[in-house]
Amino acid sequence: MFENNNLFFQLTKNLSNLKKPFILIPNDETYSYEDMINISGSYANALSSLGIQNGDRILVKSEKKIECIWLYLACLRVGVIYVSINPSYTVPEIEYFLKDSEPKLFIITDSNDNFELIDLVESKYKCVTKDLQNFGVNSLSVIASKQKCDFQTRFCNGEELAAILYTSGTTGKSKGAMISHKNLFSNARTLSAIWKVSSADVLLHILPIYHTHGLFVAFNSIMYGGGSVLFHPNFSVEETIVALPKVTMLMGVPTHYIRLVTNKGFSQKVTRNVRLFISGSAPLSNEIYLQFKKITDHSILERYGMTETNMITSNPYENERRAGTVGFPLPGVTVRIRDTKTGTLTANGSIGSIEVKGPNVFSGYWKMPARNKIDFQSDGFFVTGDLGFFDADGYLTISGRDKDLIISGGLNVYPAEVERVIDALPEVKESALIGLPHPDFGEGVTAVVTLYDSTEGFIEDSLKKQIRKHLAPFKVPLKIIVKNDLPKNAMGKIQKNLLRNELKGTYFK
């Protein structure tokens, strides 16, 4: 008889103590593993009562709520494909996801704040919309509360899709990464093992839950290890410092660590019970790494991953963690470096394109066969778009990107998408979006523009206001810099490298 490779089944099959706390809400309720199984079962029955079946897609636009976790787990159990998007997205942005993913159910935090969106969904896309937790008659939480909690988790061979997560494309068109139960379980099992996750662990959860890091890496690895999660709705330096003595693990992005080391209340005493600090989603500077170690005597463990692959590499838990590197490929994962000009595989020390293959790697982009042919080599290796090299000891260093991707505060911003919005403004003749060194965000999203009229009377706030109508806040430029001309090469292409070099000190003045 074949084993059930449903991710939920695999994550829970070895749980030995169902009374163990699973999620702790500060100053509120504690949910045990038994509660988790029962509540996710009631949510699974709620989905079934709405006609949601195996293979259907659910689009979720919600703030960070505990109900999102129950819904995610319920989707796994039913065999529904979970599609989560950033809750800050605007209506024009969301419309693309509705059209592309073709969800059968659309979940939002509260319809009272989304009249325009609800009208669009129901009239144009004929999609059922439910509130996540406003506790009214249209609330999924209320529907779930009236259901029985017993639910037989659906059998899955592991290849079936568990989620589609969208990542912006270089052309501005978002790409839906198709992620299977097998992809997620391989990562959960591996990370739990190499990071020594156990039932004694309590993870301080300060990340968003609409992307890989906050949802899959955090929850799946902790569940597999039988640990607990201290669930914070958002990141606050002060609240994090208060919570740290109560936990054993923290997963964050560089911005979190920057804000911690610059706070006077952060000290070695605060971190005395923490055994592991993990950083990812963006490069961690050597300065912050060393400053953090000086204050706490902890070496931050940096790892490397992306939406399409989950985690790829990790610095070691027990041996040397090297600042500026992302460690070694995970067990079962193969990473190679290919010369971008010759196409040949490079020797250690040579920078090239990073390619990866393993059970963690997604099956391709949703409804993009042409794109998949470009991003996958004939032998199955996925071309990440990142540049890097292995040193003589096998540590991987990420040296850059062969695309114009900007990573600001751990969030990906693709210039083409933003430039399209800026170029459509009547005042703007031409634009270039670049990332500049920023003391807090790592990279600050910066627009360099030329205008049709003179710069006299230029109002930066007015342009930003127009941009905010079309883009999520994290994509809106921190600064808009006006120039008479943008530097271009002989072919007329804007030379962003020259702009980045010229303006690199913008946020450090």
C-alpha cells in the first residue's frame, strides 16, 4: 500500500504529544497540536460545504491572522491549491491574480473595507468571496465553527500542487510558481533536521505569511519537529525584545536584525535563551553580522532560497558560519555555477549563474510553458537568475543578480512593473528604477526620471500619490530623483549601473 504523501499527513504523522502548544498568541489563547488538527478539520469541512474540491484554487488576500494558518492547513487536507498574495496589493494588481489563477474562492480579511474589490470579483470573475474573520454571516470562520472537526486528510502522491505563489517577472508580469506537496515536505524535513528543530523549540514568528519564508519555512519545519510558534501579527522592535527571552529561535530578514542591533534595549541578556538566529530573503551585511555577534555572542545563520525552490543552501548549525556566505547546498540538493558567457560550468572561485536541482525545486510557472523552457535546462536544472561562486571550502556566496531585481526589506521589487506605472504618468517622459544602499531596508527603491516640462514646480509627493493608486506600498519609490537626461549606451539602453554608482550615497547623507 502506498503512503499518503499529503504534506499535512507527513507533518503530523509522528506527533507524539497532541497537548503540546502549537501556536501561542501573546496575551491571548494558546492552541495545542490537537486544537490545530481539530480546527483545520473544521475549516476543511467548511471548504467542502462551499463546493471547493481537490485541485481548485483559493486566492487569499489577508492580513497576518491565525485563521490564515487554519485555512492553509485545511487546503492541504482537502487537496486545494493555496494561492496567497500580499495584502497591500491594489485592486489593479489583484485583478491580474484573479484572472491568472482563476480561483473558485477568494478570501479577504474583511469585505467592509473592500467594496470596490468585492464588486469586481463577483461581477467580472464570478468568484465566491468570503471574509476570513469578521465573524459575520459571510465569514469563513463562522462557517467553520459550525462544522464537525473530523476530516479524513486526502490521499496525495506528493506531485500534486499544494500552492501557487506569485513572484514578479522582469517584464512586470507576475509568475505563479507551482509548488507541490513533495517540494514543501522535502524542505520541511531537511530544515528541521539540519537546524535541530525539536519539541523543546519555540519560534518567534515576526514574518509575513504570504510568502515562502514566513509560511512554509517557518511553519512546516516547526510542525515537523513538533515545536511551538509564538505568533506576532507584525514586527515591532520593542515587542521582539520583550519576546526573545521566551523563545529559542528567530527567523528574520536583514532589516529585522538592523533594527535590533540599533536599539538600546537589545542585549546579550535578552537573547540568553535563543539557540538559533536565522536570516534570509536578502543579503546580510558583514557589518550587521559582526555587530550582532558582538552584542549577543550569537552568529546569525544565513541561508539562501527563493519562492521557486524554497531553501537551497544553509550555513551549518554546528560548524563555522561564514559571514557573507549562504553556506552549503542542502542534503539532496545540487547547486552548480555556469559561466554566463560561455555556458560552461565554472571552477571554485569563479562567478557565474546559479542553477539548482532537487526535490525542493518547483515544477514550473503556472500557465507559462514558454517561460519554463527558458528557465529550466534540458537536464532539469532551474536557472535562478542569481550570480554567485563556491569558495575552496564549498561555501556559496551570492555576488549579485543577472536581473534588475531590487530586494527592499526582504521583499522583491521588479523595476519593469514599477517603471510601467511611472512612465504612464503624464508628467514623466522616461524613468529608471534602481535599488540604492539603504541603512534600514538594504536597498531603497529609487526612481530616476526625466520630465516633459522643466523641473520647476516638480512635486515629488504628487507623483508618489499617483503611483500608490496602482502599486503596493513596498513598490513605491522612497525617492524620485529628476534628471535632464538618463545615461544610455549606443543601443539606447539606460545604463542603470551608472545611476547606481552616481547615487549610491543618497540614503546616507
